[in-house]
Amino acid sequence: MVKKLIFAVGAGLGYILGTRAGREKYNQMQAKARQVIDNPTVQEATGLVKTEATRLYDEGRQVVRDKVRGLRLRNGHDLESTAVGSRSSYPTTPTYPTTSGPEASPMP
């Protein structure tokens, strides 16, 4: 369904950009698009899609969080002192190698 919508939008834009129909055709297409978007059925469907997408995102986020927790426990990290995803579990300043010589200088 989404692929069809993207194709239709692309075809419409191609038509507008590829023809010499002028402003009148553009305004007609714009008015038709507004009618479709303002249709209560379309509004309801987009609301359902947003709700479903939010639910799937939340489920996926929880699965990833559980997997990371399991990996941290398996590798012996203490979850009490560093919460998954908290800023305190990451270094505050980056560390760089402190070598000297030609390999330490940036390449031109």
C-alpha cells in the first residue's frame, strides 16, 4: 500500500515537472490531493497506521533493550551501576592514541 502511494506521488510530481500543462493542472491536482487527504476514511486509516507503527516501535525497542541487558549480564557487566542506555555508562571524553611520529600526524 505504501509503495503504491509513493509511486502515485512520484508519478504526480513527474507529470507536473514533465509537462507544460501549467499552473491550472497543478492547481487541479493539488485540490484533488487535498480532497483525498481531508477524507475522513483516509484520516482514520492514517491514525491507525501511526498507532500501529508506534506499537511496533515500542515492542522492538523493548526487545533490543532486553537483548542488550542479556549480553551485558553474559559478559559480566554490573547492571546496577550502569543502566542500559544511560549517559553515565559511556565515557564523557573520547580517547585517542598518543603515538608520536609520522603516523600520528594527520594525512594532508
